[in-house]
Amino acid sequence: MKFGRREFLHLAAGAVATATAVPSMVRGQGQALKRRPARDRLEEALSRIADSKGEGARACLTVYTQVARDAADAADARARAGISLGPLDGAIVSIKDLFDVAGEPTRAGS
């Protein structure tokens, strides 16, 4: 069976990304660099995926928008409380569709 370009990416568990990097650091007033909220970075990525002029809708077959928003809000709440799950806490990533995700078909688009 042949797979087209649309099958190459499959987003899982709130993982979202685009080819264009989203700046994640900003300077606060009188502060060192601080991380932009995960929710802000996520909303930028979601808008790029939804942009009809871009490739996001073709490349991202499944986007778990609400799960991603919930995860971003949780990461932001942890950051405000001074808690971190590690250096990737709040990172926005994509999962290629050749990896198994519980409850989803593995398209193996490669």
C-alpha cells in the first residue's frame, strides 16, 4: 500500500510543531531571559497549522488541540509554582506517525 505525503506526520498526546521555529524566550523588565508561557507558544503553533497558506494542515493529520491546551496549561501552572518535570516540560513536539500511539492507527507513512 502506498502512502501519500498527508500520512507522514501524526500528532499525539497534544504534541504540535511546525517547520518554523517559535521563539520561546523573552526578556522581562529588569529580569534575565525567561521562558514564554507554553500556552502562548502552543497557540502560535496551532495557528500556523491552521493557516491555509502553509503546509500544516497537510503535514499534521491529527491534532489533539484540547489535550495540547490542557497539557500547556498544566506546564504553565507548574512553572508558576516553581515545579518542573525536566528540561522538556512544556515543550511543543510532533510525533511521526510510524510510532504506536494507544488508541490510534499506526499509519507508518514512511
